[in-house]
Amino acid sequence: MANIEAAYQQVCDKIIDGHFDLTSAEHNAITDFYILWNLRDRENSEDKIYPQFSEFKPEKLVSDKNQQEKLEKEGVLFWNEKGEIPNRFLTGSSLQMQLWIERERMESTTWGIFKAKPDNGEFLVPDRISLHSVVPVTPDLCLVAGSKSKIVDFKFVARVNGLSLENSERYYFAKSIGNCPVLLQATLRDSLIRENLNHSDITTMR
């Protein structure tokens, strides 16, 4: 998955340098990162399952924790003292399969670059972004799926931060929390972002 993160970082570097015309490959790189972020969040939220295969009996169970760690570092699959395979060995394959499925579903997705006006607040970074297709990039930049690039004001930043805060499960962070306006409303959803794309307080980026 490191190649997905590296490709996304290259796109972010380009955006931060002020280049807002993205190629099809760069839109796809953002989509891949968005999917990966969601899949990892889903993985962390689910209960860890340790598979057992009743039809297959291993020659040896590995009960020593130090030996388990050594085997894991070498990428060697093992059964623990309970006859279970640690879930993390199967996670990589599962993520790759889900990534392929989500890529097909989001194949035509494009991303707009939203830049906050100077002194109009900063974007929060939540642990969960699956409930709204907004990806924070820097304190004053975020990416929004299916939208054109925009310059946004304090009110819009507050609404996006409200979504981020309400949908966070474990944590959120920012460069400076005190500079992050938040408008909390339980009814805020993707439609709220879409509605505000046409408001007069948002200027098309040139």
C-alpha cells in the first residue's frame, strides 16, 4: 500500500505548490488514497477475528511470543497456541481485494480542490472520512469528490469541520485546534456540501 501513499503525496505536493489542474492519473491517486483510508478505518473498527481451519491441522503450534514475533518479521504464517492464525496475516489480502472492488465503483470520480480564504479558519483532520467524501490536505486545503475547485470562506470551513467532528470515532487533529471553526448539526451530510457549492460565499478558483 506504500505505492498508493507515495502517489497521493506527489499529488499533494503539486497542489501545495499551487498547481490545481489534475490529470486523470492524479484523480485516481486521490481516489486510491481515499479508499485506503476508509478500508483501514473499517479494519480498525471491526473486532479482530482469528481464523481456525478445522479441516487442516498444523504440524506445530507456536506458543512462544518471541518466536511468534520473529516469524512475523520474516513473513512466516503460523498458528498460535490456540490453533488460530492471527488476523493481521489475512488483512493485506483482504484490503487488496476490497481496494479493487472500490476502485471499480469509484472509477470515474474526480476531485475538486477547496482552498480556504486567508484567516478564514483551518480544516480538521478526522480519523474517519467514509461518511463524506472530503480529504484534508493542509490546514487551508481539502479535496472534495465530484466538485469543481473552489475558494471557500469561514462558514464553509466550519460546516466541513462539523462533519469531521461528528463523524470522528476515536480522534481528530489539526495544526491549531483553536483556529478550526466548527458548526455542529446532526443533519449535516453530503448534501450540505453540495448545496453550498452554489452559494455566493464560494468563489470559483482560477
